[in-house]
Amino acid sequence: MDSTCIKVCHNRRIPQHKVFADKTARGKTSVDWFFGFKLHLVVNDARRVAQYHIDFGEHR
């Protein structure tokens, strides 16, 4: 299983952001903070996507 962030906007623009305002949240990766979603993937032995899940950022 692997996950990556999908940034919706730059951190400085969070107060002005309106498109996904009720569906996104601030989250933290191992590198930095982001505002958006997290994409989780499960890949099988043939390197094909077996399952996926799109989640809010961590801190809501």
C-alpha cells in the first residue's frame, strides 16, 4: 500500500480557497504540510491497481 497527497492549493491560499472547502483538510506528509486529499493505492504483483481510496487530509 502506498499513499500520496493531492494538493488543492498552496498553503498560503487556504483561507481564500472555496472550491473543495467542505471536502478538504490540512494534512501532513513526511516532508511537509498540505491542503487537499490523500490518495491510497494497493497494487498487486502484476503492478496493477487492486484498490484505491481517496481520503481527506489528516487533520480535520
